Amino acid sequence: MEEISKLTRQTLARIKPYVPGKPIEEVQREYGLKDVIKLASNENPLGPSPKAQEALALNLGKVNIYPDGSCYHLKEDLARHVGLDPDNLIIGNGSDEVLKLLSETFINEGDEAIMADPSFSEYDFCVTLMGGNMVKVPVNEKFALDLEAMAAAINEKTKLVFVCNPNNPTGAVVSGAELDAFLAKVPENVVVVFDEAYFEYVDDPGYRSGLDYLKEGRGNVVVLRTFSKIYGLSGLRVGYGMAQPELIRWISRTREPFNVNSLAQLGARAALTDQEFLTKSRHVNNEGKAYLYQEFQARNLKYVPTNANFIFVDLGVDSKKAFESMLRQGVIIRTGDIFGYPTFIRVTVGTEAENRRFIAALDQTLKELR
């Protein structure tokens, strides 16, 4: 058979496969450990919403039936929740799928998209997959998106601009005033994608959601949110996009039928009603952030103040070696080298017990590597 690489689409050679956070089970096998905690993938340390768990348990016997391909009831619930019409919504198998649908809708070979650097790698993957080119604009000195530079990078080839706010992996946000100035410079034929996966954790008073611009009638704005983070449903894969109905209709042409399974739809609907769980999750996150800030300061470690459920912190040592050291202690974190910051790590804010265990492991790691 002819060499496979000659048969595949040429653009695939440009794609770097996504490397997810190391699973707990893998670390247990490799290191012979029983007690392992994962603070690598920004999951809710409290687990899933209790109301979602109840809905899943009650409906396990119905999975022989195909799901509602239109996600009718979930759209109705979400529309009420965000103050839009169901026609403004598209539901995806995680917001990752909606990102892929956006690229499939807008990116032709040779088109360009713009993102911050560092930011969520899925943007680069989706655009490259369609034969597009990603323009990466470095973050500013506060590790937030440099919107002025991103606006300046727009040209006649630009189709999409990704605004991750709060930004992953840094946790920094851009203000409403900065967004106003940025959008005033964006042509109407360029689609601005607001990725707000961590929206529910934001406590910066100057923050403004992309949803505000959508409600003001802007036709070139898409806002993405997810049930994977604060709602604790990462394993179910439910995310959604919000935009003007005409734009939603075009994106929907690229969507596979039955893309969101029935249990995921039911779990998301139940989680949406669990305000008590959201309040508790925010409280645990805020307490954890305060504790970790205090501990980092005590060790003279520089970190980026966050509006998400993770912290980007400079350990001053090789992050890959730190990662290995912490794995041996049963603590999984994310290395910063994959984001272009080889001495940084990204750590998810956990429960009080998990945060304390992380700090104890960090002390041992720094002792080993310094």
C-alpha cells in the first residue's frame, strides 16, 4: 500500500494532537499509588451537581432510545436562563465541538483566525484542521489578552477572532471598556468568538460578557459556555453557543445528528436548576484561591491573579521535572511548557484538603529541584 502520509490531507501534518491532563487511573498504574488527586484539568473538585446525578440515575433505563437531536428542552431551559430565544442557541458535545463547528462553517483553506498566546489550544486545532492559518498574538504583561494588538492583526484574510475571557491558562480577564474599544475596530465580516468556559467563576467588577454585545444586536458575535466546569459535568460533554439566529442556522448545517446524548441533556437541564451547588462551588473556589495565593506569596512564587478555577504560577524550576516529582507524590498538575512557559505550572483550585496536599507536595518538589 502506498505510504499513508501521501494519502492523507496535507493539513493534518500541521496538527499537534491534544494532550489531556493525565488521568488518575494512569498515574495509579504507573506509580503504584492508590491515593491520587488531579488538579490538572480545571474540573469541579466537588463532583457533579447533585441534581444532575439524580436525573441521570432516574433515566439510565432509557438509553436505548435515540436522544432528541434538536435538544429542544435544553434549549428552552437555557434560553430562559440567559435571556435569549431558543433560536439563538446551538448545543454541542462540549463547547469543543461548537468550536469545531465554527471552523467548519467559516474557515476555508488559506483563511486566518486570531488568538492570544498562550490561550486554549483547541482554537488552533480547529482552524488548522480546516486548512486555515492561526495568527497568535502574545498576551500582555498582565497575562491578559492584548486586544489592541489582536485588532491590529485583523486583515482581509481574517474570519475568526477568539477571545478567551477569562483566558485559559492564565485566568486573566479583559475589562468591558477594553472590549468596547476592541469591538469598535472589528469589521462586521469578522466573527468574534467569546469563549466563556469559566464565566461563572468571575468576580472582577470590570468584567463584561460577550452576551451583552449579542443582546445589543451585534451580528458577528458568538458566545460559548459549558457545563464541564462549575457544573461538574465534564464527563457528559455538554457545551453551547449563543449567536444571532441566522448565524446559528449556518453553524447548524455542520452539526452531526444526535450529537448530544440523552443523559447529557437531562444532566445539564438538572444542573442548570442547582443554584445551591453553584453557590457552594464558587465559595470553595474563592476560599481555595485565597489560601493558595497566601502560600505562593509565602514562598515568593509569582502567580497570575485568576478569575477562573485555576492558577498560573511560576515555580522558577523546570515544570516537566516538577510535574514528575508531584506525580510520584500522587498529585497531578499541568506543565507550563506546553503554553510556552517552561517554569510555570497551571494548578486547579481543589478542596481544602486537596489544596493543602498540593502545597505539601510542592514544598517537597521545590526542595528536590532547587
